[in-house]
Amino acid sequence: MKIAFIGLGNMGLPMAVNLLKAGHAVSGFDLVAASLQRLVEYGGRAAATVAEAVAGAEAVVTMLPAGKHVAGVVPEILAAVQGKPLLIDSSTIDVETARRVAAQAAEHGIDLLDAPVSGGVGGAAAGTLTFMVGGTEAAFARGLPVLQAMGKTIVHAGGPGAGQSAKICNNMILGISMIGVSEAFVLADRLGLDRQKLFDIASKSSGQCWSLTSYCPVPGPVPNSPANRGYLPGFAATLMLKDLLLAQQAAEAGGAPTPLGAHAARIYQALVEVGEGDRDFSVTYEYLSDLYRAEAP
Ligand code: NAD
């Protein structure tokens, strides 16, 4: 297929490279010239504008920072495309913008899927991302071969916006559970309970969860968790804050009571403000330890 790829950043470039490896022809556009050059090195084509990238494309993938970028680029795409290519937005954005751009595309008779991902930069490079997809059944069926070249698990979550809804609900669970696990280890430290013992017990008890058993925020129990490499991301705390704020935006718009989600967002906001934003989001353990120590009488 001829595929246009807009947004060749940390995630977009390796995703576009996997499309090339699967045999698709990829024409890319990014505001950063160096990213375009890297796409060319992998066999892609560099376009000078969005319009040039999407000319003749059968599918267009966008991987942009936030809702305002997607809201700006989608009308440019709609004005420039020939025929009825499938649009796939894999950026993590607010549900309202996702639904709005899908409706704009539908006015042009064009299908747009919201298809945010989990799996991070590692998953993007390995082609093992999970895609959570919102859109019609027919659009999902059209998008599947494109998504399969970039990911391993692809789930149709429902109509337009359902992919973004699934993403922020999942990440709200993750943000809250990571803080919960971190607090338990801070308490264990203060009680003189060995961390490994807490891990051995809780990982087989009702405290068991992904934040504990796959991504443990203290060094030791899970050898490949970021805690063992100085909280090098992984998934940076700023990105977790972004997703928690999107969840809060959706909760306010939909009238959903999410008090722990709101509190988790405040904790990540404070963590980012003290300069920890570029570290892995499991740095909550270190942050909470230090915070409590600083506040101790
Ligand atoms: P990034 O900042 O590395 O890449 C975004 C790219 O978009 C940049 O190269 C930027 O130049 C480009 N861009 C911005 N505006 C543009 C425009 N108008 N036209 C063309 N290009 C434009 O971000 P990223 O880490 O690749 O993340 C992309 C999206 O994926 C975000 O929504 C993020 O929340 C989501 N995400 C990221 C991760 C992760 O681990 N990095 C994981 C899951 C989801």
C-alpha cells in the first residue's frame, strides 16, 4: 500500500520503519528535518508538506504530540487527499477532539480511526504495540493490515473515540496502581519490612497487580524494571501526567466521579514540577520516599 506518515518522532519513526519492512511504500512528513532524513535512510520518501505526503496515499497515519496538533493537521489532510484513503490517528489525544476529527472526516466520506497505542518506544521499534481502536467495523477491517504491521494486539474498542477512551481508562488504572504500590513499599521501609519479602507475599496475594509484578518501582524484585536503571524511561512521568489530565478532562465532561484519578494527577503534577518528569513514571517510589522524609518532623 501507499501510506503517508505524519509525525516521525520517538514513536512515529519506528512505526513508519515497520510499515516499510512490511513492504509498504511510506511517504513521511515532520516539522523536524532530521527525522525526515532518518525515514529516507530506511527507504521512505521525505515530503516537504502534509499535502505532498498524502498525495496518492491509500492510508494516512498520524502520530502527533497532542489534540491541538491533530486538530490542525486533519483538515490539512482532508483538503489534500485524492480518493478516500483511510485515516488512522495513533496519537494519544482527548476523546472530544478524536470524535470531532472523525466527524469532520465523515463529512468528506472518509473513514478515520482513533488508534492510540500502548507499549512505548520499545514496542514501536519491535512492532509489538497494542492498538486500541475506535471507529466503524468497516473502517476497522480496512485498518487491520496496516496496524498489524506495527503492532501485535489490535482491539476494536467501539465507535469513534472508543480507542482514546480505552487508553485513558487503562492509564488511569496504571497511574493510581503505581502510586499505591509505591506507597506500600515506602510504608514497608518505615516498618523495617524487607522489600523482597513484601514483593514475594503481595505478588501472590490480593495486592497483586502489573505495577507490582511486571514494573516494580523499587530496585531488586523485578530485574528489568526501570527502578534498576535509575528510573530511565520506559514511560516518562510527563507522559503519565498527560494521560491522567486527559482522563480528568474526560471525567469532567462526562460527569464521572474519579477522585483517585484526580489525586494521582496532582501527585504526578508535583513530581513533574520538582524536575522528575523525564524519569520513568515508577519514580513515584523515590519521590514519595523523599517527600515523606522531607516532611517528617
Ligand atoms: P514526539 O514528540 O517524539 O513526536 C511527535 C512528532 O510530531 C515530532 O517529531 C514533531 O516534530 C511532530 N509534529 C508536531 N506537529 C507536527 C505537524 N503539524 N506536522 C508534522 N509533524 C508534527 O512524541 P512521541 O513520543 O513520538 O509521541 C507521539 C504520541 O504518542 C503522543 O500523543 C504520545 O502521548 C503518544 N505515546 C507515546 C508513548 C511514548 O512512550 N513515547 C507511548 C504511548 C503513546
